[in-house]
Amino acid sequence: MEGWIKLHRKFTKWEWFNDSNMVHLFLYLLLQSNHEPNRWKGIEVDRGQIITGLKSLSKNTGISIQSIRTSLDRLISTGEITRKPTNKYSIITIYKYDDYQLIEGDANNQNNKLSNKQLTINQQSTNNQLTPNKNDKKEKNLKNERIKAFEIFWNLYDKKIDRVKCEKKWLNLSDADRKLIIEYIPKYKKATPDKQFRRNPEVFFNNRTWENEIIETETNGIPETPDPAWQAKTTDMKIVEKAWALWRKNGYEYVNKQWQRK
């Protein structure tokens, strides 16, 4: 792999800078991550992503697997990376990679935008005129709607830790992700009724729990939809009627093989 990366001087102020393993691992991820979209074995690997595993990271950095695992968890907890594991490898995404690894053309465009913005501000100050910007107003309205949606999430999740950080992460999500989260939380709460066992909301966001943890719903021994084969073996009609009631209420498709074996 050829080329170079950009590293800002304020990296020395990073909260993990005094931990040599953290610095070593994070720099390795920066150096090895894609600088442009690519494909690997039919998988789309975006800019700022790397496909790797614990053994590979340990071998290439000289850091023990246990220390690699601890360092990755810390990077996830502080929002530096996200990690999507599979049974063979992990896809690691460096959060906000584009913010500090701009390609030169984009950097020039960003500088031009800043210069133009400053020029506009100076002209407005000279003329003592402020022209309302419809796009800004629309964006402000959208942000207000997202903040209201965050209030719904915050109260629904009901584990109120690090609100400021969580709200920032919520606002950075896509509308599709926010919708999926709201739909996911009731199932997640049902699976973890005692909120002390739920993930802290910031970790919930960093791990993209709504994508990576499938909740297997339980109905106290009653299938989620009435299955004819199961009903034929069941003599207790109260249980059958309750199963039908659950099916009418939830509308889930019953695919529980364990029940079919009974």
C-alpha cells in the first residue's frame, strides 16, 4: 500500500495519546484503511474502512490479541471507530475519516467555500443587511425535528447517561437509522427489562446495536403465530387461543422450529 496520511498536531491532545497500544493500533488502522472505495471478495469496502481480524491485527502490530480487543473496545466507546464483526473477520470503520483525510481537490474546495463565506459575511457587515437564507431555515427546522425525535428516543430507551454525547451521535445518524432505532428499542427493552443490563446509550450508538444484535422474541412458551402442526399436538385450547391472540396483536410470522418439534 502506497501513499501517505494527514495527521494534525492536535493528535497529541487526544485522550488516548499516552497509551502506546492505543496510538499504535489507531495509526495502523489509519494507514491500512481504504483511501477510496474498493471491493473485496464481493464486499463493498468504503473509504475509511478496513477488513481485518484480531489475529491479523496482533501479527501486524506486535500487540497481544487481548490488548487489541481492549483497545478496539476503547476506540468504539469514544466514537473513534465502529466495528461490524462476522464469523471470519471484522469490518472496521474509522469515524469521520473524511474530516481529516480530505483529498487535495476537496480540501481546496473547502478552503474556497470558507473564503466565499467570509466574503459574504464581510459584505453583509458593510451593507448592514442580513438576507434570510431559506436553506438555513429549512436545515434548522430539520434539526429541530431530529432533536424532538431524540427526546422520544431518550425517554423510550430510559437509560439516561451522557445525554450531550448521545444527542450529537443521534443527529449524525441517517433518517433511516433513526427510524430503525425507534422500531428496535421496544424489542430490546423486552429482552432486557432491567435497564441496568442495557448498554449505555452511547455504546448502543457506537456498536450500531440495532443492526448487529438480533432480538429473539419470547412469548412465555407460546408461538408468535399459530402453527397448524403445533396445534394438532396441543390439547390445551387456552394456549391455542392465546397464541392466536398474540398473532393478531403482533402480526409476526411464526418460524420457531423448537415448537414444531414438540
